[in-house]
Amino acid sequence: MHTTAELDDPIRMPPPPPEPARPGFPLWAALVPAVGAAVLWQITGSATALWFAAIGPLAAVAAVLDAARVRRRHRRRARRETASALAAARADLARRHDVERRARWRVTPDVAGYLARPAEIWRPVPGRGSVVVVGAGTDASAVRIEGDTEAARDLRREAGRLDRAPVGVPLTAGIAVIGPRVAAAAVARALIAQLCLTHPPDRLRVEGLRADGDARMPHASGTGSLRLWGGAASAIPADADAVIVCVDAGAPPPRCAAVVRLLGPDDAVLEYDGLAVPVRPEVLGRDAADAVYELMREQQAALAGPPATPATFGDLASAPSGGLRVALGSGATGLVAVDLVDDGPHAVVVGVTGSGKSELLVTWVAALAARFGPDRVVFLLVDFKGGRSFDPLTALPHVTGVVTDLDDTAALRAIDSLTAEVRHRERVLAEHGARDVTEVDGILPRLVVVVDEYAALPAAHPGLHAVFADIAARGRALGMHLVLATQRAAGFREAVLANAPLRIALRVSDPGESRAVIGCIDAAAIPGGSSDRGTALVRGAADSEPRLLRVTRCPREAIDEIAAAARAAGHAPVRRPWLPPLPTSLPLDSLRQAGRIVLGVADEPAEQRQRVVALGDDAPGLVVVGRSGAGRSSVLRAVAAQVAPERCWRVPADPEGAWDAVSTLPGAEAGTVVIIDDLDLLLARLPGDYAAEAGAGLERVAREARGRGIRLVCSAQRVTAAVGRIVDHIPDRVVLAAASRAEYVALGGEAHHHDGRLPPGRGRWGGTLVQFAHDTAAGATVPTTPDQPVTFWPRHATGFVAPAVDRTFATLDAWRRRGIEIVELGAATPLRTGCVVWGTPETWIGRWRGAGADAARRQLVVDAACGPEVRLITGNRELPPYAAPGRSRAWLFDTKSERVRRVVLPGAQETRR
């Protein structure tokens, strides 16, 4: 099959073969033998040797004669090759001209072309509707010739002319046919019929026809906005869009820019745009015209729609029964029924907004529910264009659920559950040793998934293309059927269309959409009036051509009657292909399990189950991350509530208490569960050295947790570098809601799981959506640390390091009121009992290192404000317990104890004990 695409490539003529060069006379070949013969005669003295001199000239003459023979043979071969190439080029030119000619006649056919291909009647084709073909003539060709030979130039002139091509003028130019009355009328009739075969009656109307057979054409009463005048030349209306008139003789009307002058029965000249082109016009007699008009009336009747009295919903029940056969409405010959089993197993429906797609789907579902009980067929309804189309159908017990685009999460969850439904049906068939659902009648009802505005569903969730393609491929054996409706055929992937032989097309705006669905362009010709709503064309796998359908609307009362009848029949509740959504609140008491730390309930729609999840027995802990208000603390409280109080080690939020708790973690026994809420905030509250020390300690705990038999359960709002080093040793992570997708990914979640609307306590654990339990009871108490800060009153020889500020003087006054002597540190001030030696950090540097060398007990109190110098003053490289600045805290160093204690300094407001 040849296409017009090859016309873009030129025909290439080969260059002429090079002329062989004329060889020169071989002078040396003639002279050398003569010289040799003379030398031989001189040597031998024999006259016989002179005969050899003749060999050279004879050989040279022979060489010249042989070269001439070779040149003649080369010329003959070159002429044969040139003639063969020219013949091939002429044959290719003729073939290309034939391809081009047929292509042009296909684009702009005349009446004969339409009669040869009736499917082209009223078919919208670019460039067709704006041209009137006056006849066949010579036109410029698109075929190109490449080459510089004389033959190529001659062939190029031939290639530039396309004979018997359609010669046309613009539709609005106006055409006057001048010639004998009968002949001119036949030509004008053919031109008018050609336009009527190009444009349907709702686009073109013909005016001015005489009251004879021509007036019976459908366009004579057409309603189109394009007006064609075909009457008298003297009465052409000024507002006519196109004009085709006959003129017996004389000048044509001014309205006609194109003139066809008839010279004979098959000979005419087209005068247009300053040129006179010979053409062969098409003629149409009255009898032939009547046949053409009848063909147009049949085409119009085929698209006019079903009878004026469509069937009622009650009439649909009289359609023949079958697998899932129901009538959807009436056609030209009665009820039109479809069967999802025999015609399907899947169906696609297309139609523009307002064409009646939703009414068709409601009628289809209601008709199936009226004929089959819930034990035979159930429905999953998916509405992705607002959520209200299927509201009347929710009363049917056959409906397992309605999914809308108003809740994307629920919609995605329900559709994902279809994958689990596929596996469920496979298991049931395997258990009964059946190959398809027909062999387990009564065990598995057929599931019909109806989607209104299917294109929006995979557009919102691209992964669903694979789900529907899988159901489309395996649905027949499993008893799963798809009815997918959308506005355009482009919304369907090939994997779905290939398995959906049942096609229904309501009115579409593009002929290509109609052709893609039902194999012809008829759906693009369906009128768009309100009375035409619900008109459709149905084509099944066994249909040779589409069937016309006027959909019957199902009233709400009929749906209520169907629901009441199904309930009265005592059908058991249908099995839902998916479980209800997770609750927004999950009390811990409903999930407790002895010996386990229960976390919540996981939602696994792909497995059609919701299961209780718990922390593994060998898990080193749990990390909970999420934004403020996402439920982090609630998860930790639920974990703490399931741990025995003596095993629960809660790290308080207070930095001093947190430091003490973290510092003593190396002594935690096996079975201990360490609870730390807001780990990132806790480390941020500690100064640099303390934060680094605490982070390193918690990292050691996390790393050694599994081996020591303890668990670290912590939460954080942000995973900072310090937090990351800790939680990286804990594989179990709960990711709750985050403020943004980027933050969600930073917390360790996957980008496509981000949902800022999650309720508190819901998040992902191992990629699975979980509603985590909460416990409203108070959490475990904070263990009492052995080093609770108390007010310090000197009893031994005491040194006091503090800056010279009012708070320091208040402390010294408090001690002085207790009868304690206060001495300012000097160069040789000794420490003695009953006396406090006070000095600033600068004066105490290096003074305490020698304390304790004797048996006397001495104490050194360092104000927390001197934190940066404490290790320089004491010579102790270890950090003392964290003391919050601004709270009258100090450190107590004692020569009789290796432990450094945190104490409270008395102030001027201190009351005496």
C-alpha cells in the first residue's frame, strides 16, 4: 500500500556515465622493437633480425583498434543503463502520480467518489468542506525530480503536471455554469449534490431550488447556518454564503468569481483567478440525482435517533436474559440490550459533558440490580467528577460502596483494594479447582466496577493505570468487569481498550474520538440539543456496525423499589472488597496484649485486612517523628503504659533531670524501656559540651540496646545531625504527619506518602499506614535521682567560686547570717572549718588542685555561672552534672567524695530552717 508520505522524497536520476578517454598512439611501443631489431642485426649480422622491427608498429596499431572497440562497447552499455533508469523513473513517476491523484480525490471527492465510498458522506476532513471540485483537469504535482541530465529535465517537466486531478475553487467564490440549459443544469446539479454530500443538513441548507426532484434533497429543509443558493441567477440573495447557478448565455452574475464554460459533453473551461483551465466536468441527471438524494435521506434517518417514544424503565425488563444481559433503552428496531459477559467482559463509554453518560451508568446499574440479586452481581461505584452522580444507587444492597474524588485517600485505598480482590478470587477458584467464575456459580458474585470520569482517576493517581490494566486482562475469568466512562478516548490506555470490546459512544466533538471507540465517525454527527441527550451508538465485539440507542432514564422510585425487593428476598449482606477506613481515635485498652508492646492497627488494603501491630520482641526501640500536634507524645505514652513502672525509665523534659537520667543510663538493667520525648528539643536545650556528651551517651545506648536487652523509645520533631546519629541505630521508625513534603522526606518518609491532613496519631510504620493507639492515663513517674539539688550550708572548710555580682553577695549574706565567717580569697588564705573563702574564678584558678592532700575534709562550691571555667579551676576534665543557669545552681566538690553534686545557693530571700 502506497501513501502520500513517499511524495516528499524526490525521484533521483543517475548522472550520465563518464565518457572513456580516447587513448593516444603507443609511440614507444612501436619504436622500441625497431631499435631492438637494429641492435640485434648489428650484433649478429643477420638480415633476418630486421623483420622484428615490424612487430612494434603492428602491436601499436592493434592496441589502438582494441581501445576503439572498448569505447564503443562502453557507450552502448551506458545508453542501455540510461534508458533503463529513465524507464524506471517514468514508471515510478506514473505510480506516484497515481498515488497523488487518488489521495487528492479522497480528500476532495466528487459525487462519484462519495458514491464509491458512502462512509465518507458528511465525514469532517481537513480541507474538504471549503472547496468545490469543478471537475477533473491538470494541476501542479508535488512530485520532484533531481538530476541535471537532459532526460531529467524532460522528466521534470512531465512530473510537474498531474492529469485527471480534482480542480476546485473556494466554496464561497460563487460558480456560474454557462452552456446549453440541460447540460448546464446537469453540471450545476452535480456541484450542488457534491456540497450536500460534504456537509450534513444541520450545517448546510440549499435555497432557491425549483419545485421538482431537486427540492426533495434533505438540505432543502436543512437547518445549517451555511446557505447555498441554487436558484435563478437573477435572484441571488446578498447574504448567500455560496452560489451555484446556470447561465444560458451572456455574462455571468457579478457574485460568481468562477465560471465554467461548457464546450462539449465532456469538455469545459474553468475561468478563475485570471486563468483558464481545461476541465472535464461531472454531470448528474435527474434519475441519478434521485438516487443520491435517497442515499442522503437514509444517512439522515440513521443518525436521526430512535423512535420518538423511547422505552420506559419498566420496559427494559422484557429484554432477553443472559450472563449479565440487560436493556439500556430503545433503538430503531426495539430494545437495545448489552451483555457484560458475552459482549465484554469490559466496557468503555465516551461522551462530552451533557451527553448523558451519568444517566446511562445509573440506568445500567439499576437494570442489572433489577434483574440479578446481590448473590449474582455487586457493584463498586467510583465517581470522579463531583461525587453525586451515584447518590440514588446507594440504596441498593448490591452496592458495596461509592468512592468519590472528594476524599483522595479513601479513593486510592478503595481502588488499591481491588488488587487484593483479584487475589481473593484467585484463591477461591483455586480452592474449588475452577478455571473461571462460571464453574463456581453461587460462590462468587460478579463484581462490576463502574467509574464515572475515568480519565481523572489515573491522572490523580498514575499508579492506578496498572491496577485497571491488570483487572482488564484477568477480569473475565475472575468475574470482575469494568465499565469506564470518560469524555475522551485519549483517557484510556491501550491495555484497557484492548480488553474492552463493548463500546458505547454518546455525542463527541471530534470525529477521531468516535472512530477510536466505535470504528466510525457517526458519534460526532449526533446532534447536541437537549432532546438528543442520551442518544448513543453501541458496538460490541460481534457487531459489524454500531447500533443506535436512546438511553432510558431510571427514576428514583424504581431504584427504591429494586432495593426493597432485594431486601425482601432475604439476601445476605454483600462482601465488601475493602474494609472500612481506620478510626481517627484508637484507645489502647481495646488492643492490649499480654507480654507485648502494642502500637496500633495497620491498614493493608492490598491484603484486605487491618491487623494489630506491635513492637518486635527483639527490637532495640522505636523512633517517632512528626510535626507538632501529630501525636508523638501520645504514642510514647501508650508505649509507657504497657511497661511495668519499675522497667520504665522516662527521661524528663527538664534539662537537669534529663542529664541525670541520661548519665545513669549505663546502669540500666535488661528489660528497661527508656522513654525520651522531644529528643531534638532536649539536646537543643543543653549547652554545647553537655549536648555532645548526652548525644554520645544516647548513641551508645541505641547501639548497644539490642545486646543489653533494653529499648530506647524516643520522639523528635526534626531529625538533626545529633538526633540522626542516635536514631540511625533504631530501625523501627514511625513517621507521623509533617508540615510539608520536603520535611516529611527529611523525617524518613517517602514523598508519595505525605498527607498533611492525617489525624493525630496516624502515620507510616515500615511504609504501612497505622492508626496508633493512645492512652489517656498519666504516664509512668520519673525515677527519683540520687542527686536532687538541695540548699547548701557550709559545715566544713569551704571555698566558694562565684563572680562578684549581687546574687553572689546575697548568698554570702545568707551564710553570714548563719554565723559562718566569710573571707575573701587572698594570696595565702587557708581553708578552715566554719569559714567560707570566696573568690572570683580568676583568683581560684589552680588553687583547688592541691586540696585533699591531707586528711582534712574540704569542699569547693562553684557557681553555675562559672561553667566555662569549672574544669580549669578544679583540674577535673569530666563534666559536672548539668546545672541550669539563672536558678541559683552550683556544683559541690568534696575531697572525701569523687562525685560532684548539684546544689542550690541560698539568697537574700532564703528563709532560715
